[in-house]
Amino acid sequence: MSQSPAYASLLARFTRLHRFAHLAAIAGWDQATMMPPKGNEARAAAQAELEVLMHATLTDPALAQELQQAEQEAHSEAERASLREMRREWQQANLLPAELVEAQALAGARCEHAWREQRANNDWTGFLQNFREVVKLSRQEAQLLASAQGCTPYDALMNKYEPGMKSADIDRIFGTVKVWLPGLISRVMAKQAEEKLLLPQGSFPVEQQRQLGLAVMGLLGFDFDAGRLDVSVHPFCGGVPEDVRITTRYREDDFMQSLMGIIHETGHARYEQGLPRDLLHLPVGRARSMGIHESQSLSFEMQLGRNPAFLSLISPLICQYLCDQPAFAPENLALLYSRVHPGYIRVDADELCYPAHVILRYEIEKALIEGEIEAEDIPALWDEKMQSYLGVDTRGNYRQGCLQDIHWTDGSFGYFPSYTLGAMYAAQYFAVMRRSMTDLDQRIAAGDLSVVFDWLEQNIWSQASRYPTDELVSRACGEALNPDYFRAHLEARYLG
Amino acid sequence: MSQSPAYASLLARFTRLHRFAHLAAIAGWDQATMMPPKGNEARAAAQAELEVLMHATLTDPALAQELQQAEQEAHSEAERASLREMRREWQQANLLPAELVEAQALAGARCEHAWREQRANNDWTGFLQNFREVVKLSRQEAQLLASAQGCTPYDALMNKYEPGMKSADIDRIFGTVKVWLPGLISRVMAKQAEEKLLLPQGSFPVEQQRQLGLAVMGLLGFDFDAGRLDVSVHPFCGGVPEDVRITTRYREDDFMQSLMGIIHETGHARYEQGLPRDLLHLPVGRARSMGIHESQSLSFEMQLGRNPAFLSLISPLICQYLCDQPAFAPENLALLYSRVHPGYIRVDADELCYPAHVILRYEIEKALIEGEIEAEDIPALWDEKMQSYLGVDTRGNYRQGCLQDIHWTDGSFGYFPSYTLGAMYAAQYFAVMRRSMTDLDQRIAAGDLSVVFDWLEQNIWSQASRYPTDELVSRACGEALNPDYFRAHLEARYLG
């Protein structure tokens, strides 16, 4: 059956939005990688103008009418899925009054800007003054979204990043992890205390690291005709699906973080490069959620990248591009990349400690948004949970404690769970792959990575947002999210 | 007196346009320097969407009303100048029917695309098939603009690049050049036949050339906090005044073209970087014309760059960044950079032969637009004029003859005069500077370039489009364009 006029008009509107988003993405990438400092003010003004335009396009009353009309007339399943995602994007732009959005942007910018110095100065009291306003406005946002969507305030915020996910589920999933994780960390540390490992020696010139990174990206199937690798202060995956821009940062005294960062961002990039070309202009053609996106980067970084089979595959490349030394032997690389050491900082955390950082933040931000605690209660809770989950003492150390992340400074509450959900999905995918391919690690070690890419391409990348997350995962894995695979993966890798 | 409401509203509209133009400029720069091939289709669509938006903004009937209202109410001279330039931009967008603009875009894109192969294949007949349509549409455009502006058709097209310039003036100016130029070229060639010069030896690694280029840009006052140097197939100066992006291309067997190209683009860049910051969002705050823009790049390339005093200043830098060799002695560099040799190709032409290439094109394109000749008459005219002006035989050689330039393929008739006008303005500026600074060359050789930059900043850059071109030049030089300075400059440099 042919498209209704309402749906056809929606396609035209979302195509325009897609093109504006293209310009915003490229200008944003340029800002982070290329732009000299004096370009900043004009760039910010241009980007803000584009945001106003996109918001006006999405809040045009005619679009709302067409959406309602098309929903009544939708014929095919594909069209219904497309409309569901359009509706979602419409809601994000329309459920909040413009004054609140503007107040949040201002308060967030002010808090984030001041935070950069306050963090360096360990100044929690100063931070609190701006942060209270951010919390107040985020609670208003959560309340408004919650009453429109019929869910709890925190779920309403999480819904921006993980559509359909409920904190009741997260509570159950993270509650279980909290039971087994601390014990596992202790056992692994005891085991690793007896291991002998060699540390890489030498300084590693940036250009050689870059060449190594490009070689590994090639191995991982990155399409260089549809993307680039550049440098930025904070690594990210940006650009557009047709032209994916990933970045890293280099330290001449340590290549390991940069290399694994490139592998991580390449996972994000292949998701974008693998989205169905004929749907890119529509919301249904975009990545499913932040958790699913993270499941791709973590499939690459954790399931592949830190896998001893993969490390044995790239060991010769490391020797070729950097230098040949005993520390780059496959067994030693595996030891280096699986070292467990509880610490203060989430972004520096190893695979095993990372979930503890996320659970801590989730519990605090949920209580904060639901009004169970106030902003000034955060440091005490932070200390208590760091002690309990990781045995780390952060008292008085706000800089390496509750001031370390950027997320809360601009009100991005509800995002943190995505990191650990991504790690869990990734573990589940690989468990499913291993079920049908018992020789998966041998294949990986032999460089036959296409079996992994084909599985991800078929089950995740090409599906975009056609299905809600649970259905996407069920179709891929035969069951929805099952965190047992994550635990099994960690025990196998770190105690096996 | 305070602004009228109409003028205030115009400011808001042109500020929006300025921000959209920012995004278009950065996306365009990225396309030429960074974008991988598969990004092209999405980028073209995004850019076209932005063009539609900008055109719609400029053709909004409310803007036309405000413009008329504000013109009646304008109080200050500054406001009247601002409105004059707004009116000019409005006319460019509003005088032509959308169907013609679209037909021209299509015909131009088709002709230019096919030309890339046709040029390589020396295929004039094939080119002619697409080109006839381009000419037909450009004649329509010229006719429409001419009747609205009360001028000749060719003047109407030239007005897009050189507001206010008349072909009657160009005829007179170029007519005089045609009289003395061929004889001057002959005499210079006879003189140079007896010169002994050393050719640079060696291969020059790209990174060393880049460092040399950056050092010379620094010497020329380029603000690296407000711009960058990158690589593209066709060198250009792009970006925005707050963030100027210049490019070059490198050949390892020849650093001379790249270095002089960088000096040329740095001239364009300093004009943009020197435009008044408080007017950047308005048409009156932009560069005056293409000829005046070219006068800045040629002030840098011809008046400074190929000046023996300047070459003696950068000789040590060339030795430092490339290698020390006899060919890099100041006197030999001056010989190398003033070598005269008539040839087929405009962009490879030396300072002396360049005007002949431009005059030839001007005469042919004017006759074509005015309907005195048809497209098929071009090759014979080209041959005749190349023989007459430069003594070069191009018969049957379309590739290096009338198919060499991109300008006509997409209908950019009226642009060519700007190149030689720019060279003439630049010669005039430096004659004026020398009048008050008899030791200018000693100062240049000593590295005291600020006297040149101060003059240009004060007289050209900071004036933007406040005055019509003639008035700008009169205020700067005490008289409007006087081509005698150009002839005197060439005779002094090449026969002196």
C-alpha cells in the first residue's frame, strides 16, 4: 500500500532535520578537533542558531497533526516502527516548555564551566551553589516527562538514553552485581598478586602510534572511505553515519590507553557505518540506544580487544609499528590488559571495577532525582559506597570523588546505567556467538574476525531502531538482557 | 539617534544568515580538506538544504518591506552604508526567478562534471553540448539583472563580483595594457635570456615544506589562534573571518609554488582576519569585492612575496627548513621568482604574462554574454588572441586552451577581470606606501613588515564594505584605480 500524504510529509520534514543534524555533527567534530580558540564564539552562536531551527522544525504544530494522522493511517509494520521513533523524537522536543529547556541550558553551562576549575581546586562547596539549580531544574524536567509518559521521574530521564528501560529492572540487575562483584574483585586481585608481568619500555612517538591505530582499525573493518581518525582532548565517535569521525589522544609514554581507546571508538563507528543506508534520514534508522551503542564499543574493546586471542593477533602489529620487546608477547599483553586495580576514577577503571563505579552513580542520581536525598548528601554517600564496593577511601577528596565526572554538571542524569548495560549486552552477544561457534577464540586468533562482524551487522547494526531494545536483543540472542552472561564472562576471563 | 524597529529586525535576520553562512563555510572547508569520499552525497544534500534555507530567509517578503522602511528612516551614514550592502545582497537573491537559479545550478553542475573528463580528453565538441545551455541561461540571468539594474548584461554579471565596475572602464584599462604588455614581455625575455640562475636541487619533504610555510605565515602576521593551514587539491582561503582556513598543495620536487601559494592565501586570510569584528554579521562588514580581495593576496604574493627585499628576508628560513644550497641565496631566489615564460596555462603564468590570460578571457566572455559571438566561436578567438598577446600556438589544443579553466563551466562569467584589477590595486597601494616611505624595501628586508600591514589594515581591512570600491581606493590612495602604477611596477621589477 502506498504512503499516506501525512507520512510523506513527515518524511520530508525528518529529511530536513537529518540534513541539519549533519551540519551540526560536522561543526561539532571540527570544534573538538580542528577549530582554533578564537573561532569558538562564532561557532557556538552558529550551533545555537541551528539548534533553534531544529527545535522549531520539530515543534511545528503541523508536524504534530501529521504525526497523529499518519499514526491512524499506518499500514505496514515498518511504517509503524518509523512513526514510533518519530513520536519519540517529537516528545523529546515537545514535552518540555521552552523556558525550562533554556533555563537548563543556562544552568548547565554555568555549572559545567565553573566545575572545570572547582574540580581542580577540590571545591565541593563552590560547586554545590551552581549544582543545586541544575538538580532543581532536572527534577522539574523529570516530573513533567514522568507525568506525560506515565512512569517514575528517574525512569523518564533514563528514557532519553535507554527507551523503555525501567529502574525497577536496573535495581534488580545492579542489586545482583553488588552481591558478587566485590568478592570477585578480591579473588582476582589475590590471584594477580602472584603474576609476573613486564611493563612496556620506551617512549612511543605519536606518528607510530597513529599508524598502529590505523592498522588495527583496518583489521576491525573500519571503512576509511567513510570516516577518519583524528585527535581530541576527550576521545569520541562523532560525525555522521556516512562519514564517521573517531578521535583519540596520545601519550608518548603510554600507548596502551590510546590503542584500546581506538578499538573502543571503532566499535561505535562500525555500528554507525553499519546502519541501514536507506533509513539514515529517519529516526527509525538511528542507533537503538546509548546502551546498545556502548554494547558495540564494548564488544570491540572488552570482548574482542582485551581477549587474549585478539591480543595475540595484534601482537605482531604492535611490534611492527612500535618496537619488538618482550612486553609485547601475546601472554604478557593479555596480563597487561586484564590488570585489576580498584581506584578513584571511573574512566581509568578496569573492566572488573567499572560496574562498581556505575552502580554507585546510578544509586546516587536516582535518589537525587526522586527527592530521597539532596545535593549536599552526595559526598557522604559517595564515600560510603566507594568504601563498600571498591574499598577505596575518598573522604574529603572531591576532585577524585563526586566531582570527577562531567555528566551531572549539565544535568545528564539517567545516562550512567548505559555503560554497564552495554558491557552486559556485549557479554551476552559473545556468549551467544560462542554457543554456535565453539572455536570462536581460535578464529579470532587466526584473524577471522568476519564471523563477529557478520553477527553484529546482522543482529544489531542493520536493525537500527526497528525494534524496541528488548525485542532487538531477544531476536539477536533468543532472550532479553540476561546479566548472568556478564558475570560468567568476567569469571572466565579473570579467574579461568 | 536610535535604530528604527525595521533596521533592528534586519540586524536579527542578517545575524541569522551570518550564522548559517558560518556552517556552510566550515562544511565546505571540511569537504575540500577532510571529508572521505563516501561522505559526499550526504554533505551535498546538507549543503543544498542550507542554501534553500538561506535563500528563503533572504527572499522573505517581510525582509523586503523592512528594507524599504529602514531605507526611508536611515539616520546615520553608517546605517545607510549597511543598508546599501543589505540591498545588494537582497538583490542577488531576489532579482532572479527560482526556476532560473535552479536551472543554472543543474546545467552548471552537469557541464562542470563532464568537463573534468572532457578537458583531459581534449573534447571541445562534447563540452560544447553542455556549455551552450550554460551560456543560454547566463545570458538570461544577465538580461534580467541588467534590466533591473539599468546596465549592460555583462556589467550586470561583473557586478556580482565587482560592484559598480563597468566594462567601459575595463575596456579602457585593459585596452591600454594590451598596447604595452607584449613589447614588455619581449624585452624582459631578451634580458632574462642572458641571466644565469641556479635551480633548486633535491626533494623537499612535505613536513619540512609545511613548517617553512607556517614560519612564513607567522612572519606575515597570520593569527594562528584564528585560523589554520591545511592541504587541498585546489588551494583556497575559506572558513570564516573568526577562523580563516587556508590551504595549499605540496609537491616534493618543487617547493616554490607551494610556498608562494601560502603567501598568496595568507594575504586573503589577513584581509578576513582584519575585517572589523563588530560588523562581521552584516553585509557591510564583509570584504569589498573579489578584486579588492585579490589585491590583498597579490599585495602579499607579488608586491611582498616576489620582492627581492622580502626574498632576502626569507632566504635564511628556506635554508633552515629545507636545506642550505646556493640556489637559495637571495639574488638567485629573486631570479627564480621573477622568471618570465609565456605558456598555455593561466594558473601557472608568471606575473607579467598573467594579465594577457585575463584580458583574453574578459574579451571573449563579454562578447559571448552580449551575444556578439556564440560558444562555437571561442576556440578560433582563443587561438588568435593567444598568438597575438603571448605568441603561443594553441590550435587544436583545447585541453591547454579554452578548456583549461573551471569558471565558464558553471557560468561564472564576469569574474576574470577581478584577478588583474587586484594586481593593479596592489601595485597602486605599494606605490602610495613608497611615496611616504622611500626606504620601504630596506624595511621589508629588515623584517619590519608592520608598516605594510598597518597600511593595509587601516586603509582596506578595517574598512570592509563601508564605501563603494572607488571611494575605498580613493580614500586609501588619494585617487581611484590608476593602472599606470601597475605598468610602472612591472617595468621597475623586470627591467629595472
